[in-house]
Amino acid sequence: MGLVAPLCVPQKANAQEWLKDRRYQEGIGVRTGDFELHPGIAAEIGYDSNWFLRSHKVDGTHIANGDPNAPIQDGALLRITPSITFSTLGTQRRAGDSENAGKPVVQFRGGLSATYREFFGPQRLRDQRNVSATANMRLDILPDRPLGFGIEGLYTRTIQPNTTGDPDQSFNRNDIEGRAEIVTVPGGGTLDWRFGYGLHATLFENSAAVPYNNITHEAYTKGRWKFRPRTAFLYDGSARFRNYMGDADRATVRLFDSTPVRARLGINGLVTSRFAFLGMVGWGASFNRPANIPQVKQYNSVIGQAELKFFLSAAPGDADQGVSLLLSSIAVGYTRDFQASYLGSHYGSDRGYAKVQYMFAGRVLLSLEGGVAALSYPDLFYPLGSPQENQLAQAGWTDIRADATLFAEYRFSNSFGLNTTFIYTTNISDTRLPIAAIPSAGGTTGDLYDLNYRRFQAFLGVRWFL
């Protein structure tokens, strides 16, 4: 079977919910000199209804990723996740130190985490045991000064199986990212602006997936002007230069380099003491290359976001897109954007969503998010040689993606909690992609890859953290 499989499925980061935001992850911490440490470890037992993301459709057509050739495989699994975050002393710890009362010259924050997965079930499922990992750091020089500098790095190892279930044909990958930026905060901090450069490399571990390796350079800028204590104008813009490395011609379908450009302008702030509004609108274009042949399709349209949030307690913090998650809130919103894709060079996304975040007395933490998106793909082509020599594999189509995630935790103390996680994802599609046998000859196996799938995950775990 070709490498169509999960490469056509946009995936969210697979980190546990508490790892996605340090305000969930960290406890009281421990001070070591001028640093504070927040170690933690979690163990979860759970169930996955469709680890290989196989199709649930059954009919007379030969489906390579469905019953009877590749039936859905469910099973139990154990996840063990050690983690640690470390940083220079925060505001609360520095408040009692007279010698550190002034603004720090340097601020540093970093984190490490890894998740080991052990599967229970048939041998093909047990062979999927593996370890995902994340490491990140951020260094700020002269923070909160009229002129400062920032450097950050991120490494992520993502575990992503092939629908065949063969671990030697997986899509496990390593993402390496680095950024450097200039930060300007003139005057009293009413205006802040950032100019930066980033480099992102995606490297697949399996030799059959090497054609999808790519490097992206990015130049970006973003700014915020607070014209009221809790309201601000926002701007962000970026230009990226995405290039596939070496063996892109061996991919299942034609891959195109691109120079995606985005620019958005908006406002974020409180309408009343309990209602906040975020609105961003702009334009995005994919600029897939080469642009002078009809096979290369482009995204060129409006992008943006609109969100209305209600706080369950009044007077939340300063105007910022990252308002504290420790404030209980309910939000509904809509996003429109596009992303790079290994099928058809890009896909456009229109997604409506709702979020509930609730924190009570430092003991009960609840996070619920769900959404429905329309994902639009352009035409796909088999590579037959040069970019001008292509055979149409599939005309453009639109899938419907629905997802929901519930995370709940009860904290018996400041460092121990019992949690549960439920995740549901489904892809609804009328499209079945032909699987190329010998692309250079224009042949196909007659098999089809069905884009429909359903997946449910449930976990119960305990977590110790400082």
C-alpha cells in the first residue's frame, strides 16, 4: 500500500492536555538558587478504538484501509509521562527578594516531557509501543525594556502509524524549530512589536516517508497596541518559504514547494466586565510553486478568527490573546485559514468551535472543546517526471472533520490529582483516493483509500506534580 494513509489527515499535537499549557501542568514548584523547577509524572490506562485510523465503511468496493483487508483495530494502552519545566524565578518568588526587586535582565523558561505507550491486544497492536517526546526553551534578554531580544527552540517527536499497522512503515517524525526575534516596547508599554525569523524542519524517520521531509524559513512580525486597559489592536503577518528536500519525486502524489503569506488585523478586549471579543481578519495566499502551470492550484482568500468569550467571574486580566486559563470561561468562535498538506500542496479550513474552561477552588479543573470543520483540498496529481508531466489522481474535494476533547482533573492536594480524558474525532468524506502502483507508468492497483474514519479515546490516570 502506498504512503497515502495518515499523511492526508491533519493531526493535532498528541500531547496530553495538561502538557499543552503550563498553567495546567505546574504546581507550587521548588526553588533552586535563581531557578524554579516543576517536575511531574503521570500514569494513565486507556482505550483507543482505532489507533490505525482505518475506515469504518464496508461495501462491495475494494478498500485497502478497511474491512476485510484492514479491519479496525481497537485495544487498551498504558501511557507513562514524566515531565519537568524550569525557569528563572517568577514574579511571585522574586517579590520577597529585595535584591531582585528590579526588572530581570534575562528570563529563561524551558521544558522536557516524554510519553511511553504500551499497547495490549494482538501482536500487530503490541508492536506499536513507542515513545513521543517534546523539548522547548525560551530566552528573553532585556524583557519589558524599550528594546529586547528573544530566542526560542522546540523539538517534538510525533508517533503516527500507517494504516497497514506495519511499524516499519510508520510516519513517525521529528520536528525541529528555532526562532529569534527583536522585541520593541517603547514608552510605557502601550505598544509592543516583534520582528522575527524562524526555521522549521520536519524529518520523517522511515525511509519510505523521506520524500516528505521539508524545511521552512519564516519571516514574521506581530504587534499589539493597548488603547484601553483591557483592549488592544492586534496585527500579525508572515511570509514562509517551504521547500521539500531531495527525494520529493518519490512521493505518492506530486509535492509542490510554496511561499505562504498571511496578514491579519484585529481587536481583542473586554466588551463588559464579563464579555470579551476577539476579531481578526486578513488575507492569505499559498503561492505554490511553480505557479505557471495549470496543475498547481493556489489558496488565495480571506482568513481570520472571531471569538466571543464569557467569563464566569468578572474582571479578567490584561488584554492578551492568551488570557489565563485559570479564569473560568465559555467561548464560541470561528476560524478560517489554510495549511500546508502532503496531499495537494495545501488545504483550506473553515472551523466553528466552542470551549468551556472551569477552575474551582484550585481543586477541580475542567476543559471541554469541540468543533466542526470543512477541509477543502485541491486537485491531486501523480508525479510522472517534471512538474509539467502529471496525471490527475483525484479532483479537488471537501471533507467534514468533527472533534471533541474533554479533560477533567480533581486535585486531592497541591501536588496530586486524578484525571480523565475523552477524545472523539471523525472524518466524513465522499472521496476514495486511488493508490498508485507504478506512478511513472500511470498505473493503479485498483485499490482505493477511503477517507472516512472514526476514533474514540478514553483515559483514566493519576498525576503527581510540583
